[in-house]
Amino acid sequence: MDFDTLLIPKADRKKIHEYLFREGVLVAKKDFNLPKHGDIDTKNLYVVKACQSLTSRGYLKTQFSWQYYYYTLTPEGLDYLREWLHLPAEIVPQTHIKQQRSHAPPRGMMGEDRERRPGGRGGPRGDRGDREGGYRRREFGAEKEGGAPGEFTPQFRGGFGRSPQHVVSFRVSN
């Protein structure tokens, strides 16, 4: 007798496996007392424990974040569930189906004669005030305003830890 089927009724396990195979991914809240899972008509505890079992066998990849489990079907898990559910090889999960793209190219790709604004996406820059004259630029040799006074000389006397002999000292001479 298989021990992993003792706790979860077979009908519920089948619902979980069918959902996993159909979608390819599953999200479950870490709340073992939740009476029903959000997407599957079964207890949330059954969903989490069934996925935990599949993860331990390498059939699912688990990511946990902000009290939610995120499960992703692995290629081995795809083969296992296909065999468990007795499905043909042509049927694949939604995450393995390529999305059909519309054949219309994005706007602007066909060389439309649309009026373009000068200056790129943001439009013309206009007057930049004093930026053209050197925004935040000091003249050579000009004194810097603010900052530490000239006599400020921090000293570090090596070592690790926080013992008093290894403290960074800052001395300002007057």
C-alpha cells in the first residue's frame, strides 16, 4: 500500500493533479486550516501536502514568499502526471503552450508619417536655466561650500570588533 495516498482521498488527489497538469502552476496559501483552496474544490491542507509530496519526488519546484507557496511543474512532473492521469502526449499544460501573437506590428514600426516632437520622448527641453552654464560646476580653485572643516581628520586604528581600543576617533583641533 502506498503511504502518500492514505491521508488524501483519491478524488481530491485527482482534482489536484488535474489542476496542476492543466495549468502547469499552482499557488496555495500557507493556511492549513483553510476549509477550501481558492482554485480547487478541496481542502487547502490537501493541496499543500500533495504538492509537498510531489516536490520531494522532484516533480514540482517550490517557491515560498509572503505566506504563499508557488509550485511549478518540472518536465519529470509533467511525465509523471501524464502517466498518472492516463493522458496522451499531445495534451500539455497551459504554461507550455506558446501564446498566439497578433500579426499587427507595434505602432511606429511601419514608418507612419506621424508628426514627431523634437527632443525625443520628453519633448523639447526648452530653457534649462543655469544648467547650460554648468549645473553644479565650480570654477577651478573656488572654495567648496559646506562639508567638513579643513582641520577635520578622521583616524582609524585597525582591528575588528567594538572594543574601546579599536574605536574610530574623530578629532577636530581648534
